[in-house]
Amino acid sequence: MSHKLVFVTDAGAERAVVIENLVVAGWTARDRAAVDHHIEELAAIGVPPPSTVPLYYRCAASLLTQAPVIEVVGGDSSGEVEPALIDDGETMWLGLGSDHTDRKAESYSVAISKQACAKPVARELWRFDELRDRLDGLEMASWVRDDAGAEWTLYQQGTLGKIRPLLDLVDGSTFGDGGRMAAGTLMMCGTFGAIGGVRPARHFRMELRDPASGRTLTHEYAADVLPVIA
């Protein structure tokens, strides 16, 4: 089912995009040792290893949200900052998203865990072609906190150079061809390991920064926990 989101481009204009396909690319670290570390990190919380790397998970486009609050069932979910590529049929855009994931469900099915939670995305977009020559130097980070008045704790940090080249991920997907994706496709392109280990937190803040221009994409959201009823 398609899902419309309204973004703001780097030219300051609103752009409505109808998302037909949501793809979450997983296990995308460029360094195989980093992939193995992430596999071990998730194995520590019961997540089975992937059958191959990278993997492309299909999710419902309706999971995408720009809201400041999402709702999750139980207290076992957490966010992951990721670059997001969006192809609207005319232009390829670079955005920012969080692959918020139910870690308890992930212990028995990664695919089901991806479908279990909303996927927050930032409202702003950058034109991909203007950044393609310096993508590896873009900096990405996330922070977490449990209470509104608490200090933010750095949770993830690195450059896009730690992730497989984004166009390689595009072409490896069933929706990619020649560096473009099918119109209406949004792909989340992977993340870094968590500093101190994967853990839930009620508040999540993420940022993508271009050091060359000083521009940033940011988004912050809270996860309200719904009770688990048996």
C-alpha cells in the first residue's frame, strides 16, 4: 500500500513523495570485521545470524512516519540511525531515517521485527547528485535518553564510509538498476554498532552532517510503550 510523505528539499521547497516500496538494507558495513562485530553484538541479545550479507528486508510503506512520537508494544525496541535514499521518479534524494526495531521479535525473526515498528524519517532531504562525490565523508550519529530531563548519551557515531557504497546497495536490490531505484522507493541503507551495546531508550535523536557545507539533517522522536497483553 502506498504512503505519502511531504519533505522539504535543500532548496527550501516542499515535495510530496508517494512511497510505494520500503526497503531496509541490513548487515551493510563495508568492513567485514565490522559486520561480524554487529552479528556478535546482536547474537548477544539472541538474534540469529543472517543467511547472507547484505540482506534486503521488505516492509510496509505505511510504517514510515515523520511524527515526533511513535508507539511500540513492550519495552524491547530501539532505534538505529541510517541514511535513507528516496527515488521519486525524477530525482534521487538523500535523507535520514531510524530503523526502529523490536529486539525481542528480532530474536526469532529479523524480518518480523522490522515490520513490527514505525520507521521515523527526517523531514528534510538533500539532492543526492550534489553529494555523490563526498558521500564517504558524511557524518552520522545518534543519541538516546530515557527521561525527558536527562542528558543525551551518544549511542552511534561514524561516517558513511563505514557503510557499503550506497549505489552498490541500490544496485544489489531488486528495486535498483543503474544507480537508480524504482519510482516511489525508499531504502534505509544500514547503520553502525551501538556504543555500549544495543539497548532500548524512550527518546532517540539522530543527525546526518555534511562537513563540507556544515548542513545537517536531524530528527528526534519518543517511543511510547504500550502494554503487552497476553
